[in-house]
Amino acid sequence: MTQPSYEFLKVERTGSLAFVCLNRPAKRNAISDPLVAELRRAFETMPDTVRAIVLHAEGEHFCAGLDLSEMRERGTVEAMHHSRMWHAAFEQIQFGRAPVVAVLKGATIGGGLELASACHVRVAESSAFFALPEGSRGLFVGGGASVRVPRLIGVARMTDMMLTGRVYDAREGYDAGIAQYLVGSGEGLAKARELAERIAQNSPTTNYAVTQVLPRIADQSIQDGLLTESLMASVALSDPQTQDRLAAFLEHRTAKVWPK
């Protein structure tokens, strides 16, 4: 099967891992319409053998957001369709074939923060900074931030960022919940690879449950969520690979959990 070719992405596969790299460094990896289309295609066409994905970026910045040159003189209906195009692409990241680990560095603002929030695990380098400058530009978020970012940092923090233009540095973003890991400059890709390799070793059924079912349970009522949890737990337990893993643990062939 012929692999898709890309102009604004670099896509590589190594064993069970895939690496998707934003490749517009001269534009601080700002997201253009063609880049959105390539992101959707890259995640839609991931082969079954990929068990975890690392999303990173060329240059000093993860993503400086929407390429505003494409937004001028865009009508209401056209703008709505543009937003929905982003939604469709980022859905392929959040609810795609495999868990996604993002490496955040430099500018991670506007649409870049929206892209990061669609990933499952986020590693921030010390150079990373986070902002939602749409409010100061007369815009409202359109790439899913109003749904995903409050689930990371809360409505109040997002409100503050949009109304005042507040910028979080890497430590503040980590403390607020934007990133789950904070590492030094240049250390993000190695950490992301380490995490992706660990994720790839999990049962595919468990990874599916965590990435596909868990966020939907969070949107349900307590009683509906508990029922969904029971159903997913029974599915996971019936997986032959789960039975093999349980047997290995009970027979002391795997290590117990200890803090590192």
C-alpha cells in the first residue's frame, strides 16, 4: 500500500510507533487549511500495527495557532464550515486508532493549544508557553478549545486566558493541567518516545477503553457512567490478552507496581 505524501508534515513509523511532525517552522508551525487536511489524512490512514503516536514539531515552536491570513473576508457560513473542518481533523486525533503523545515547546497558542488538547498525553518542554489570544483579535475559538481546554484547566482559567490575554509559561501550564509532564529544553521528544513505548505495550483493548470510552463516561450521568464502566470492564476482562497478563502477574512473572 502506497504511503500518503505530505507537504507540511513528516510522518515516520518505527515498529509499533508512529511520529507525526508539523513541518512549517518558518511560520512557527501555524495551522493552515492544507495542514489541517494533512493532519486528518495522516491520522485517518494510520495502519493497524501502530499502537502509539508521537505528535511533535520542527523548529523552536510547537504551533503558533491559526494562520490568520486565511481568515480575512471569510463569511459566516464559510467560517462555520472552516471550524467544522478543524473539528473533523482533531476528532481523528482524539478518537483515532492509537493514543497520541504530544511534545509541546515554544509557542503553543490558539489553534496550537486546541491541537495539543486533542492529544491524550502532553509533554511540555521548559520553553513552552500557552495562550488563547483569540479574544484580543475579535475571534472566538473554533478548533475545539471550548470543549477540550476547560476539561484540562477549568472554565475559569480559560475565561481568564481569553478575556485578559494571559500567557502561561511551561511551569504554570503544567501546574494548571495543560501538560502531564514537564522536561528541560530539547528533552521532550525522548520523553514522549519513552511514554509512547510504554503505552504501546498495553493491551489494545485497554488503550481503546481509555481513549474512546473514558472521555464519554465523563460526559454521562453518574448512573449511566457506572453502567458503561461495567460493560467496558467486562469486555476488557474477556480479552484473551488480558487473561494472559493476569496469569503472568499471579504467577509472579511480572513486576509489582512501585513508585519511581
